Amino acid sequence: MYRNASVGVVLPAYNEEGFVGDVIREMPAYVDRIYAIDDRSTDGTWDEIREAARADATATDRGNGESVDRLVADGGASALTNRAAVHDAIGRVVPIKHTENRGAGGAIKTGYLAALTDGVDATVTVDADGQMDLSQMQRLLDPIVDGGADYAKGNRLLSREYRDAMPRFRFVGNAVLTFLTKIASGYWKTMDPQNGYTAISHDALAAIEVENLYEYYGYCNDLLVKLNVHGMRVADVAMPAVYGDEESSITYWRYIPKVSSMLLRNFLWRLKTKYLVLDFHPLALFYLFGAATATTGVLGVGVVVSAALSSPGTPAVGSVTSLLLFVAGTAFLLLAMVFDMAESDTLETQIQ
């Protein structure tokens, strides 16, 4: 328990032998449940999870043989759609093994479903590669326990010291996805959306339809969009990252296009659901009209340029009109963004 709130940790692991055991053994004593998900690893991750769980149970005096049925109702089998095997709990650790590899998002989803069924007050996500400073967990939990936020996430970009510690290629990829996620989610102050060090309240977890979460690394971006539609408050917490011998499994040249397409779909879904179905706000129409007008202008300029190149000396008829359409469309998009920022302003806070 942390300040009278039960705490669960979702620990997704894929080929994290040599790292996941240390993460389990170093987990703070106030954590009540550790949902350790082996995403069908091909190394010794599963054995290391169980070995570390036994060591943790001995160290924390939790090795009382308590059945997983008391920790997760019906063992989580119905919620996990038979794609995961939930084994007997070892102390506070609930070992879960995927029967197929489902990616980071799928593993997080499995842990969220187990924590939701268990009725945990605050659920934290921690990577199994040892990059996250577990002593910082309280800073994520405090906004949740205090009632000031429904979701708290680490942000490595709020401090220059933290930014300098991040490898350059990760920083550039992170900056691109931060901008795209701001537009898609409506959380315009939130940065570092790829940070997997997060905490979420039980109410927020129950509201977002966990079963429909994106099953890829973009799950964290997808989650932000769903939280915004439900009016959930997000806290961006300055957080250091620890980079050691582990290697990132993200291939950015594949990752960014794939997640970008998902964000575009989510953006359109958010506009429809939040500003047309649940309520009405003209910013949705401004977005759509602005995008259509600006695109028409760009296409018009392209046609004019193509004609001029194929027939030198041909008057650039329509170039001014196309340019005006582009400018007008851009103005409508910017106006829509201003309205969007205002709508979510009270839903965001930053904690240094």
C-alpha cells in the first residue's frame, strides 16, 4: 500500500534475461502486486521471472503460498481471452506467460486487465530492461493518490540534464512523435509520449476500454487519445532515464510511419467522438475544412508547377488562387488547434 492506496505494477518482458530479475528484486516494498508478463520470450526470461519472484517473496516475507485466484479474480483467464497463462502467484508476483508474442502493447494490456480485475487503486507500468529509476515511482503515484490526476507519466524532456542523457537518435524520433501525439491526443502540453513509466487510476483504467488498446509500441500514444476523449487529467512528471547495456528494440524508420497512421485514425476518431457525438464544438469542422482547403491549395500549386515545367512560358494561371487556398486552410487549422488547446488546458499539468 502507498498512502492507503493499493499499488500494482505491470512489468512487460520480452527477451529481458539479465534485467527483469533485478527489476523485480528492486521493486519498492509498498507495491502490492507485480504482474510480470513474459511476452513469449525465446531466452531465459520466464525462468528469471519466477526465480526473482521467489527471492522477492523471501525478502519481503510474502512467500505464504497465496493462490493467484485471490489476487486476480478467475485467474484473469476470461479477461485475457485465453492468450495468456496465469500461473500461481509467488508472493506478490503474478507470473503471466503469453502463448503468442503480442508486442509491448499487448503485454501492457494483459497486465492492465489483470490489475483492473483485481481492483488495484493505482497501476504503474515499468519496463523490464532496468531503464526506469524505481525510486521515482512515488512521484508518479502522488498525483494519482492526491486526486490531482487520473494518469501520470514520466517526461525525460522537461529537464536539459535528462535530454542530454538521451541518445541523439532517440531524441529526434521522440520529438517527432511528441508533436504528432499532441495533435492526435489533444494534450498539447504533454511531451515524451513514448515514456513507458506511467501510473493510472482505477477509474481511468475502467473508462478507456482496455480490451481495445493498440497492441504495439504505440499503445502509450493510443492511450492518451482515449484518456482525452473521456476528459481524464494527465500529469507530466520530470523523470530521468537510465541507459545501460540494454538495446532498444524500436526500429524508428518502421516505428514512426506505423504509429503515425494509427495516430491519424485516432485523431479523426477523437474529433468525431469528443466534438461531434458526445458534444459539439466547431473546432472539428475547422480541422476538417482547413485540412481539405490546404490540401486543395497544395495540389493546385503542384498542377501549376507541373504545367509550367512541361510547357515553359505558359502563364501560371491559378497559382495565386491555389496559394490563397493553402493560406486559408492553414489559418483554419491553426484556429482549430488554438480551440483544441483551450479545451484541454485544465486537463494537463507538469511536475518538475
